[in-house]
Amino acid sequence: MKIAVYQAPSPKGDVERAFDVIAAVLHAAAQSGAEIAVMPELFLPGYNQPNLARQLAEAQDGPWERRLSDLCIAAGCGLVTGWAERDGARIFNSAGCFDRTGRKIGHYRKVQLFGPMEKDVYTAGDSYTVFDLGGRRAALLICYDVEFAHHVAELAARGVELLLVPTANPAGFDNVPDLLVPARASENRMTIAYANYCGVEGNLSYGGKSVVVGPDGAPLCKAGRGEVLMVADLGVADALEPAWLSTQAADRRDL
């Protein structure tokens, strides 16, 4: 199985441009043989767009999700992307997963809101989502969530072997893709795809360095600072010798 990760400049609130980008990415990912493409956090309408998020946020099964489903069908490729979700008076920092037939197979609301802006605009989620993707048990987290070891460990306990993470990691936090994501992958024997922004959006600069990390903590592919579409073959991770992988789950002692 191959997965694509798109490290993207923000659409900066231009929703039509965002859909055009998603369509192009899905077609390119499909041509590369990818089962699914992972986009950054809140790609609709852009991460650093709190006022537009309040104005434009949509309910599940609304026009945005129907368009995303249609794009997956047209390209023959699945999609994970972040978007602003409205549920009554509340707005969530959400991510959805669609398979290559356009069927929605996962929906997740960010649990660990980061910083004043997110806490002002969004309501925190309160549950995980676990689903099957290409014969693998998969799940979604969003950005700051993956930095908390207990969330990833809980997903591993539920059988998750592939974690898909849209993110908006700012410049200056390279420790996340360089250290924390590989640690989470290694200690849980899990493959993690971490899709970040690049460039600048308003007063926020993004750090790039999107990565797909195998269950041994080693990168299967890793971006620099600029825009890039990466494709990782998870068969490389599947071929790892079990003796090379962490046994922390079996060896853990609680005092």
C-alpha cells in the first residue's frame, strides 16, 4: 500500500482554490499508485483563518463533504483533510477520511486544542475514530494530539497500525517531526503520516518537515521546508524484522 502526503501552502481562505488543489493532489497521488492522500489541518478554509472558520464552517454531509467525496471518486484515490465543522452553535477542528470510492470512513474532532486562537474558536472533541483502510487498522489525530503519548498508545491498544495526522505545525517546533512523531511511531510499532503546511499565512510561518515514519521510528519519506507531494510505500515498513521493533507494550510495568 502507498500513501501520499502533501506539504502545502495554505489556501489562505480561498475555498475554491483549496478544492482545486485537492483535486490536483488526488490525481497526482493516484497516478503514483497511492491509496490515499493526506492534506494539512483545516485546509478548508485554511488554518490561520479564525474569522472565516466561524463564517464558513459546515456541518457533516454538507456541500464540502459531498465535493470531497466526488473528487475522490473522480481521481480514484482516498483523502484525509482537515476542515472547520459546524455542529449547531459549536465549531470543531475536524478531519475526515474518504476512501477511493468516495465513501466516508472516518471522522475526527481534535481533542487537544493548541493556543488561544484554537481555544477561542473551536470546541474540543471527545472521542477517537478507528477504521479499516486498505486492509489496515487506521485512525486520525490532528496536530497537537500526536504529541500526547497517551492518545497514540490508546489507539495502538485498539489495534491501530496506521495513524494519519493533518497538522499546522509552526516554524520553531522541529522537535515534533524530528523527535516526537518518530518516538510515537516507535514506541507503538505504528506507521504515522504527518502532513504539515509550508510558507506563511498572515502572521504565522509554518515549519514544513512533513514525514511518514515507520514502526521502527525511521522515516519512510521526509520533506524539507517547501511544497512537495511525497509518496511512501508501506511495504517497506511491513518488511521490517519484528526483532527490530519496540516491545514496550508487552514489557510495560505500572508502579
